[in-house]
Amino acid sequence: MPAPKPEQILRHLRHANEVAKAAAAGGHHPFGAILVGPDQETVLLEQGNVNTVNHAEAVLARTADAKFSPDYLAGCTLYTTVEPCAMCAATQYWANIGRLVYGMDEGRLRAFTGDHPENPTLDLPCRELFARGQKDIPVMGPVPEVEAEIAALHRDFWSDRKP
């Protein structure tokens, strides 16, 4: 599976951040994910956050699982604005999506959300979760070139949200 080029990574993460902005504009938490095909160019799916249980990455992975074969998904890359939580990383694992790229890590997200009841962050990095599985899922992230853009969206969203 060819690795994405730096310019592809930035373009796809910015696309995912636009999906996150649309989710926030629709009253949802500002998380966005896209699925890119094995050619590292074709955007197959995009998904914003739905609610506390239906995160962007998990919904996208379940949709991908229903639409594409496991062999095809093994060549695909999930791009997401923020490092996936344990639920989302596990759903990606079970859907057989072959690579993950994220813009901002979960620790930085927690700095914005604190103890907010709408985002009770689990301290389990996705790399640790994947390391306990039987599949090799390469992970790239955080990506400093887009991290500030993603962080700005979360800083503004969570600072205006009262628990």
C-alpha cells in the first residue's frame, strides 16, 4: 500500500476539517473524517460527528464496511481531524481500514474539553489499541502543519459550550 504524499495528507486533513466545521454548524461536535481509496486521491466517504455514541470515524467505518470488501478497505486510509478514541479506533480495526492519519492528538483535545460531560475522553492512544491487535495499521499523526487549524475549531467550540 503506497504511503500518501505530504501534500495529499494536508489536503485530506483540511477536507476532514471542513466536514468537522459542517458538523459544528449543524449543532454537532466538531469532528470530521473522510475515507480515501487506495489511490490516495479518491474520497470515498465523508462523515461528521453525529452524537456522543456515533462519532464521525465509527459511523464512517461502519458505512465503509457495508459498502466495500475487507480486501479493498485494507488499501484505504481513514483521515480524521482528531486522534480516534478507543471506540472509533476499534471500529476502524474491525472494518479492516488499512491506515489512519489524524491531525491533532487526543491529549490536545482534552486540553480544550477538560471534564466536559459531552466529551469524557479515554486516555488510550490509538497506537496502543492497534498494537494489541493482529493487524498492522500504520498511524500518522499528529500533523503539525494542520494541527493549529483543527485546534482553533475545537478551542472556539468548547469554550462556548457550557457543561
